[in-house]
Amino acid sequence: MPQRAPNGRLAVLLEATSWSAADLARAVNSLGAAQGLPLRYDRTAVAHWLRGSRPRDPVPDLVAQALSLRAGRLIPAEETGLTRPGGLPGADVPPPGAGEEGGGGITRLVALCGQDADPGQRASLIGITYAPAVCPPPGRGPDVPRPGPRDTSRPSADEQFLGTMVELFAGLVRTHGGARLRSALAACLADNAARLAPVAAGEAADPRVLGHCGRLTHLLGSMTADTAHHGLAHEYYTLALELARESGDRAGYAITLRVMSAQALSLGHIRRAHSLADSAVRHAGRDDPAVAAFVLAQRGHTRAACRDEKGALSDLEASGDAHRRADGRGGGAFTSYPRAGIEYRRARTLQVLRRPEEAVHAFRSSVQHRDPGQHRSYALTQARLAEALVADGRLEAACAHWDVFLDHYPHVAGSNAAGRALARMLQQARSFPRQRQAMELIERGRSFPDRPPRY
């Protein structure tokens, strides 16, 4: 057997970033955990890589991400010396912006959803790694055009169908999460998008139909993120942006930038999250107060993560003012921002700012305005409230809310967000081995057949 050549490129990168083998292993494990990959690498694994072994995909991408974040510059996976000949997972997926000339976002959407709906091709898609460093800044693209005079013609049957689908799937995601629904929406878009917006055939697409396709693509991205396939989710979000731009859907464009910011923040990419949130605020404008409230609340959260307390509090105040102006308007999935949502984002921001009492108050307000029938939203808010109460030294009250979270947990089986909340609950409960309520929570949490992701 030929002896492997040492990986000099990885050794140079470690030296340039002042990282040890153990530092790199910990960073890769952390990035993997954020994307639902239970990795357990240590310094000996990195030593094997330095001697010439190559880990399986998507680990080379994660190594490149970790080193990029450490170095403050883009380091492609190929530069680590860990990639194998023949490409990486998802190499057969056309990148956003590629495809048939003149086909636009719909052509790429149909192709991607067709692959996703095929179990035989899906494996390569869900292996795509989230790599924000390779994404161009959102400000480089053309601005979404302001809509012209409102089209008062009666909605077509196709537009009504897609509008109903948007509200249906948005409601199902709030209730059950994305795991059980993702493939159904992918199949629906693969079957209907080309027929309803036939730009590939040379016909002009109805902008309103195109806009609904973009919003369904946004929802598919959110479902995909909820199953921890963040690389594929990013592909869908990017397509949703393109469809919003093509249809002139300014609100949809800003809202998608906002959810991309939330995704980046949840994965620890703080600068990227703030850049996306700031772009969302700029694109939203001031004409729609509901959208303004939505994106300002997210930018406040990212400013808090960037340790800009003054800016974060200013955005929270502006978000609240915009929400009050929007009161009673709209009511749809992309046309309104519920009080529960704005209080939840306010609470998460106050947590980052280390204001536990205020965070608890905001979480309680969010719970009061949640519909318990929307199991995912309600369960996650209960779990966050419990965590805030523990941080404020109120374990007994926290356990009561964790019990409610566990009541709703079976309804959101497969949701990565719910699984991570369960993992955090078990971890925090173990810190109180002499508390009966905490031990009961651990016993109950361990009883669920679908175990939470490991850290």
C-alpha cells in the first residue's frame, strides 16, 4: 500500500491561524452540531489528517468554514488538502444564477425541487454544507423594484391556488415544524411551478404567480432548515430572493433576507447575520410597517450579538412603533407580524443583552399571545421562557414551563429546533441533581423515541 503524503497545506493553515489540532477539532464539532451532525473529532483525528488521511464529506467543508472564521478570509475546502477528487456533496446541483438562459428562478426551482422530491437524488442535496463565506453580499444584487400601480384585476385561479398553498404550509410549519412536510412541498413545487409560471416556454409569467412561488420557496427553505439541512435551505432561500426580485415582491425579498439572517445567527455567523439583517431593513423601506417591524426586530437581535446595546435597543423600539402602526392590517403569512413574534424576538435580544428579568417578561407576553394549537411556535417559546427563568434563578417556575414544552413536543417530532431545545433542557436539568422536578424532567425527556441531537 502506498504511503500517504503529509498534508502540508493543512499544517500551514493551522500555523497561520495559531490553532492547535484540538482547537480545530472543537471548532469542526461545533459547526457540525449546529447543522445536526453529531461529530466527535479530537486532536488525534486532526493528526491523522495532517498525516494524509481524508475525512468523509461534508467534513472538509466544515474544516474550511472553521478556518475561514478564524482567519477572517475565505478559505476554500480545496485549500485544506482534505477534499477528494470528483467533487463534493451536491456538486450536481446548479448554483444559484446558473441554468438555462432566460429560464430565470423558476427553471432552477423546478430542477432543484425535482431532485429533492426524488429519494434517489435527495442524499446529495442534503449533504450540501452551509458555507456563508462563499455567498456574495446581498447588497450586490439589483434592488427589488417598487411595485407600479396596484393590479385590481380579479386573481386568477392559479394565483388563488398558490396563495392558498402559502397560507396552508405556513400554518402547518407553525404547528408541526418542517420535517413531516418538506418533501410534500418540494413535490408540489416541482409539479406545479413550471406549469403555473411557464417562463421556460417563452411565455410571460404573471408577477403575482411568480411572487407566490417565491414565498413557497421561502417556506421550503424554512422547512429544510428545521431539519438541519442548512446548506440546502440556503439554496432555497437564495432562489426565493431571485423569484422575489423577478416578481417585484419587495416585502418577500426583505422577509427572506431576514430569515437568512436568523439562520446565520443560529449557526454562529454573527457578522454575516448582521449584514443580512441590515440589508433586509434597507430593502423593506418604510411603506409597510408590518415588514418593517419584522426586519427591525431581527436587526436588533444581531446588533445585540455584535455588542451594540444602544443600536439593539433603538431597533427594538423602532420595531415596536412599526408594529403598532401595522396593527389590524393584513393577517397573512407574509403580510403581518403577530404580537407573539415581536415579543419573542425582543426577549431573545434582551437575553443577549443580559437583561434576564426583562427577557422573562417579554417571553411571558409572547406565550400569552401564542395559539397553543400552533405546537411548534408554542413549544419553542415555552422552552425559551424556561431557560430565561433558570438564568434568573427561578428553577421551579422554569420546570413548569418545560413540562408544557414536553406536552407539545410529540407534535413536532423531527424538528431540529425542538430537538435542540430538548437537548438544552436535559443539559440544564442535570445541573440540579437534587431537585425532584429536574430529575422528573430528565426522565420524561428521555422517554421520547426520537432523541435530540447530541452536542
